[in-house]
Amino acid sequence: MVWRAEDASGIEKINTRTTGQGTALSYKVFLSHSFEDRSLVGPLEDSLKGVGIDPYMAEEHPDYGNQLPKKIEEAINSSQAILVVLTKRANLSPSVNQEVGYAKKSGKLIVALVEEGVVTGVLLQGIEVVKFTTDRIHEAFAHINAYFDSLKEKEPKKKDWLIVVGLAAVIVLAFVAGYVVGKARKE
């Protein structure tokens, strides 16, 4: 299910699921959460996929025999943002706190979905959060989906800008190389 904000009057429920076909998943988000919150995070993952977001959940990418911290760091590094689902259980998880700390150190965008009653730690101080209660979680999903969808729309513009800058650099280098070669021939 995808939950989108319809307007101030309510939430529109859109029955969409992507399983590798349909919406291209190009904006990557690392989902930091407690494994004990899988029943909450699973629907969030499906909802993000429905708006074209590629959520990464460590437990869905086994890499047996390798170091877990390295796997997590690589996943965070390859993501555009980290979405922290901070429940009462996740707030007690050393892994969640380490993932947030690493993302912060790496300069990643950190978006926090925080259960009512949970006090955010030092790592999330100063970060605007989306609060939720379990009975109204889908409203929070709608806000998160809309936010990441807006970020996803901005991403191609960044890539286009980088392509233009890269092409300009190639043209300048070609001009300089041609000038140097021409000058060398005259001597």
C-alpha cells in the first residue's frame, strides 16, 4: 500500500505495489530500525517502494561471513538519505544509534520518524522529526512518502547539472590541449 497525503481533509490510500516492475527505484534510503519493529517497518518499506524510493533494510541483504559494520557503512554510503524509525524499542538499540551516528558523520540527510513518547537522543537533536502514534502511523507514512518523493524529483536535476559541468570541463580541456599542441607545432 502507498499512503499519500491527499489534502488537508484526509489521506488517500493508493493500492500500489512494485516488485521490480513499474516505478523505477532510483532514490536510495537506508532504513534504520529495530529488528523487533519489522511489523511496522515492512509496510513502510512497501509504501516507499510505491512512490519510487529504494529502501535498504540490512536484514533483507544477507552477506554471511562478512563484517556487519562494513556492510552497514557501505549501504549508508550508497544511500542518499537515512530514515530512522525511532520507536521505544529502537531507542534502546545500539545498532540504530550507531547507524545514525555514522550517517551524521558521513553528512547524510537524516529523516526521523519518531514514536510519540520517545525522547530523541543527542544524535537527533536539532533535526526536525515526523511524530507518529501506532494508530495513526499511515498519516506519518504519507508525510514521509511526500517528502522523499519531492527529494526524488530534485535528484535528476542534480545529475543533469553534473553532466553539464562534466561536459564543460571536457570542452575546456580539449580547447587547452588543442592550444598547447598548436603552440608546440609552431615552435
